[in-house]
Amino acid sequence: MASSALSNWGEIIRTQNLSADKEMDTVSRWLLITRASVFPMTILSGLIGGLLAARAPGADALLFGLALFGLVAAHAANNMINDYFDLEGGVDSHDYVRAQYAPHPVLSGLISKKGLLLAIALVNLLDLVILLVLADARGPTLAVFALLGLFVSVFYVAPPIKLKHHGLGEPGVFVVWGPLMIGGTYYATAGTVAPWVLLASVPYALLVTCVLMGKHVDKIEADTAKGIHTLPVILGRERALALTRGMIIAFFPLVALLVATGIVGVWALLALAAIPRARKILAALRRPRPDAPPPGYPLWPLWYVSLAFVATRSAGGWFVLGLLIDAIVPLRLPTLL
């Protein structure tokens, strides 16, 4: 029984779907409702912030863990908010892409609309409690990071701003998964933050933004038809894909620049180990999407988003490993000169 449940959870984390022949358990239901398959991007952002702060005076591992949990909860709330407002606004429907690549919480019957709204409120309440604890420990400035993130989260699709509808969703994701998440986690861990931390957040923020770019390229026809002006809709498919490739490429020299300037340690260059995989993904991003999904592919009709997600997970994972080693055995480039 336990192994069956674990198998279900693993499948959802990998694919954001659960095979029709498998029994739906409570955890699986909530993993689908919150779109837990994309949580690794947030976990990596939090880990980067915490590891950058690991050797700072007064660094607190418990506060870091609480901040990381709060980030994942906030991401869950963000996903549910997006689904709720897109459903309310008439964007999400059975024939729209959102309901085709994975179960929509309401349209698939996983939860009622009222239940989804209640879940959003409860998760945000939980995050408010976490924020109050962290702010009590580190000061009210920490709330700036959280409230700015909440603003982007809510108004990404909520009226009257609807950032996604005006080409501002992608810049919003860059700010949230970079300076706000990484800088905020650093602040929660160390009790302060410096400009170099925000600079160090840029390479990974670009990678996460690539994932959203890929998803919006996949949805470009559907979004155009609904009058949703995402950045790929504004730029057009080819320019949007070129920008996506450029951001993936930029990650590597930016990490090298962080190392060369002593902002992060030499071990961060482990991120360059992701270059072979990135080259394959870049080549795939230059090719048209196939006419039909490959056997066993779970996210159809999405395609480019999967490629960008793999690049982000690979490069981000190597970067985090380098920061982890640097936290244990610090080594800055100037020490080699």
C-alpha cells in the first residue's frame, strides 16, 4: 500500500499526471491541485539563498528551513490562485491548454471552486504565520520580500492588473524566483542582505524565466485567440525561442563572472557540468515542436516548457551542489592568485 502511494506521488512529481489505472489518494490529489511537479524550481531558489548565507554571521538553519517551507507553500498558493482566477475569468476551459496537459483542479473534479478558494486562503494564512515568525526574528524588513512576492503571485492573473496578459508575467517570475526568493531566504537565514546576493540570484532567475517562456511559447496560439498578450505572443514564436535560448546560454558566463569577481566560490563552477545537457536542449529549442507526442510523453500539447524545465533543473542543481561544497570548504578565486 505504501509503495503504491509512493509510486503515485513520484509519478505526479515527474509528470503532473496520475495514470488512470491508479487509485487517487489524498496526497496525490493535493499534489495535483497544487501542481507540485514545479516545486523543485522554488526549492532550488530557496537553497541558493540559504547556501549563500550559510557562512554569514548569525546564520540560523531553523529559520532557513522555515523560510524554505514558506516558499514552497507560497508557490502552492500561487498555482491555485492562477487556476482560480483563470477559471473565473473564462480563460481556463476543457478545450484550453491548461486542462489538456494536466488535470485542472476544478474542471477535473479534484476540488470544488469553493474548496479551491478555501485552500488558497488557508495556505496564505499559513504563510502569514510563517512571515510573522520570521519577521519577529529578523525584523519587519523581511516582510518587503514576502509582500512583493505576494503582489506578483496574486496579480499575475487576477484583475485588474493581470500581469500575464500584458507581457509582464515573465519579468515578474524573474523578480520573484531571483531577488525576492533568493534574497528573502538569505535575509531570513542571516538577518541581513547585501546587493551582491541579489546579483548572485540573476543566473538562476533567468533559468526559471525560461521555463515560463517555454510554456507560453507552447500556448502561443491559444493565448493569442483569448487576447492574452504574454511575452511570446508579443515577440512571436521565433524571437521568443531565441530569447529563451539566450537566457539559458547566459546562465553559464554569468556564473563564471560571479566566481571571477569573488561573489561566489570556485565550486560554483560545477554548474558548467550542465553544459552538455544544455547544448542538447538548445538544439531541441531550435527545432519545431513534433506533430504528435513521443510515446509516453505526459504533458502534451506542452513541449518547449519541458525542455526548459530540464535545463533549469540540471543547471540549477549543479549550481546548488557547488554552493553546498563552498559552504563546507570555501574557496574563492583570489586565493588561487
